[in-house]
Amino acid sequence: MTTCKVLLALAMVVPMMQAQKKGVAVVEDAAHHRVDVTIDGAAFTSYLWDTNQRKPVLFPLIAPDGTTVTRGYPFAMRKGERVDHPHHAGLWFNYGNANGFDFWNNSDAIKPEDRPKYGTITQDRVVSTKSGKDAGELVVESTWTTANGAGDKILTQTTKYVFSKTMVGGVAARSVDLIVTLKALQPVVFHDDKEGMLGIRVAHFLESPTEKGGIFMDANGNPTKVDAGDTAGATGVYRTSEGKVGDAVWSTRGTWCLLSGTDAGHAETIAILDHVGNPGYPTYWHARGYGLFAANPLGAHVFDPKAAAMNFSIAKGETATFKYRVLLVSGAPSDGEMGKAAKVFDGEYR
């Protein structure tokens, strides 16, 4: 693990190797526990495992114009960035309470005496990679393991990532599709909880200029203090398909949500599209001004006290599939353009 961390730290300092051909290249580097994705020779993202995160992640996410839209910490320190929530790295998929175990908040930052409460998602293998002119694919398998004794395996996860270059409203964009299938190795209950499920930790310029910090509770009832921080340069504003804007987005539902801001005067947007076939559709948005942008389809009562607890279950041997599209746009798409993009996504995966 120590060697892996050193290699990862060096990899975050040195730019990813440039692809030699046009198109979307998906290249495995098993020795360094990563798969690198480039578009027309420019870095897009990397799939990383065996890091300090106790789960696989995509890190960083880079927009078409070369702007990095994810926070650097805990892999790479950047001036002016927050260093809270060490389990928020790049883009990830997990949950805060599966059979009573917290997979969301786990990382190497957890104290050894607290580990019995947490779960780990372990990379099993890279099934396949595929490069192409306009899109590339990565298929991976992993296992959700609790902290009981040597660990109980409760779920297997098969994830297909599709990395594409595209357009939104005539503006250059990049997309990541995640098609995640969870198979229960024993009965699994995703207890109604706010810590889930598809998460992104964004760069400082996409934080809200009105963020004041606060105390946030995790799935185990542990408080995390988020300092108000320096909001200079923070320009991020959330907006949803239902017309919610800014701080009002948190705990509301919608078919899509975007986060737009400006970096050096250039507009950048991250958007998450829910899929009509997903459990819990339309998803709740766990979107915080300090930089957490997450779609949580399995919380309900935690977001709306009038709603019944969801407590989504998968019986032993059964599966559940989740589909999301993450768009990175070097621009500021309109509601109409986002609505069109959402319909296209719904139609592509049935």
C-alpha cells in the first residue's frame, strides 16, 4: 500500500502520458493500479484503485478546455482548497449504510479502533478496456466487504464506464456514463441515509460563494465540522430540472442537476443526469455549497421528513442496476439544453 501511495502521489504531480492518436484512449496500467483515459491526446480522467480511499475512484475530472473541475485533496494539495472530508476524492459510487456498515465515509483517515463500523469496496479485476474514435469503455469488477472479522462479502459490483467526447448546445463537452450492477451475496438493505450514492468533490471555483460551513453528521452520528473557508474565487451555483437554484437544491429531487461556475473568466459546468429506469427515480440531490455534489436515490425520509423511509433491499442472488451520466461542459448550458440531454440519455439505455 505504501508503494502504491508513493506512485499515486508522483502520478498526480506528473501529467498523464499523452495519447499518440486521435480519439478516446482507455489504457490500463496495472502496475500502478490505474486506467488512464485521454481524449485526442489530452488527459480526461483516471480510474484508480488501491489508494487511501478504500474504494475505486475516477480522479481527476478534466473539462474539454483543460480545466480540472475536481478537488485535489487528498491526492494532491492545491492552494486555497478545503481539506475536510478525506473520503471525498474525484468521483465515486458507494453508500453510507449497507447492512449497517458505512462504505461512504471510509478511508485511511479512519482510526483503527473505529474500523469495525466501516466497509470497503475492493477492486477485483479489470474485465476489459476499449478505445474508439468518439468513445471508449472500461468494465471492472469489485466487491463490497464489511468489517466483520476478516470481512463479510455482501455485494459484487460490475461497473461499465463509457467515456465520450460530445456536444451540449453546440459547446464542447465530455461525458462519463456509469452503468453499475450490484449483485447481493446475502440479503442487503440500503438503510435510508443521506450519504450516497454517486459523489463528486469539486474544485474550489465551483464551491458556493455563500457557503458558511457548519456541522455535518455522518451515518454513524459522528460530527464533521466544515469551516466557512475562503470564498474568494468561489462561483458555483447549482440548478435542477425542477427550477431549484443554489442552496435550495439540497434535499430536493430532479431528473438532472448541474453546477456551473467560472475559472479565470471561463464558464465550466458539471452535470449529473439521473436515468428513468433507476431505483428511486428521480433522485434526491445531496448537493452542498462546500463542494460535495452527489445524487442519492436511496435516501428519502432523511431528505423529506414527510416521506417514508426507503430502506432499499436486494435479496440474495438478485441484482439492482443504476445508470448515470456525468457531463463536463466548457460553458453554461441552458435548462432546455439540459432537458434535451436528459431525454437522449434515457433513450440510450433501456
